[in-house]
Amino acid sequence: MKPIEYLIRTFCPPICVSCDEATGFYSTLPYCEECLKEIEENRLFSTAEAVIPYVDCVYTMYDYESEAVKNSVFHIKKLFSPLFAAFYSDRVKEMFALYCIRDKVDIVTYATRRKVEYYRVGIDQAEEMSLTISKATGIPHMCTLERTRDSKKQRTLSPTERAKNVENLFKATVDLKGKRILLVDDVMTTGSTLSDCARALREAGATSVLVLVFAT
């Protein structure tokens, strides 16, 4: 441990991103032992083909019904700490090895966050996840999408309202002809947002769109 890191941990001990309890002075994980156990008990590492329009396959890491997973998502949305980034990077590498994803993708991109949320917290969690995946796998990262209008917060809406809220919401900003895309986000519920992103990517020429989410 570097002296500066030792000093930081002395005055700001690492805490669990799920329960806010101390994780241990020398811990390299973003979770305490109990939350890490719950997280891994809810590991899915699953794949499902064509579950939403315009998407070829969805890869899911964890079950969103778990409180520890939900709390992790809240952390991702507001901070995305270095310890969580390292944890996520390791899980990405496992997922890629399990499903040979590296051979199926040319570009990794993300579903851009609502501007009001970005300005409020200062990060786009999906962008951070996309960048982490790029560093872990060597796949080029690219910002390919932008929102065409303001939209309401999805989690406040019914499934039907969600689909309407994001209908033609996204547009691609680059030519993606012949490219195979990995689209990244933190959570998938109805899949409406990711489906509209995938539509825009395909209209820009993408030949395939795979989705990777932390939880569903």
C-alpha cells in the first residue's frame, strides 16, 4: 500500500458500498464480508437472446431483487468508486471469458444519462462502466448516442409509460456501418431505454447490438 493511500485510509476508512459499514483497513473490495456474500449469492452471469427489440442478446451479472445489489446500483449512480470499478472490472473479465464476448464486439458504448441527473451528480454511470469495460478488455470505447429531448425519470413510470417516454429518444452521432456494438447500462427493467438505444445504433449501421447490464 502506498503511503498516500495508507494516509487516506487512516482518516477515511473504506466503507461498504452496500451497507456503509467498514470493510477493513486493508480490504481491496468495495463490500463488507456479509454484503459480498449476498452479492455473490445473487450472481446470475446469465444470457438471454432477443429479449427486447433491436437487441441480439442481453448479458446480466446480478439479480436486482437483492438489497445488496440494489444498494450497489445506487452507489454506481452517484459515485462509482475506484474500489467498485476494480470489482466490476474483474467481473467483466469473468463474463467475457464465460461467453467469449470479446470475439463478438467491435465497439463498447453506453446509454447516456439524463442531463439533469448528470449535472446533479457529476458522472454518467453507464459511461464509467463502458470505460471500465474498455480498459479491461481492450475493446475501443466510443460515445455514440445522444438524447434528442428531455425525458421523465423511468422508474416513476408504468411499463407502458416507460416505452412512450423513451420512444425515439436516442439518436446515433457517428457512422456505425458494419460495427458490432456492446451497449452498457447499470440496470435493465422493462428494457425500453436499451431497446431505443439499440434502434438508434442499428439505424446508424450497426450489424449487431449486445447488451451488458450489472443487474436486472
